[in-house]
Amino acid sequence: MTNWQAEFEKHKAAERREILYWTLAWGTFGIVLDTVARMWWQP
């Protein structure tokens, strides 16, 4: 039981870390895209 709970907590932590990485990746991608768009469509 205790082992199962520890395994579950580890899995939850890994999942949370994965979500954080994806959020950071998409955020960076959005900033880069925004910068490129601003440079590209400047009058």
C-alpha cells in the first residue's frame, strides 16, 4: 500500500513537471512567433 502510494506520488510529480515543461515550451514559442510577426509586419 505504502509502495503504491509512493509510486503514485512520483507519477503525479513527473506529470506536473511535464505540464510545466510544455507550458514553458509553448510560451517561448509564442514569444518567438510574436517577435517574428512584429518584425515581419512592421509598416
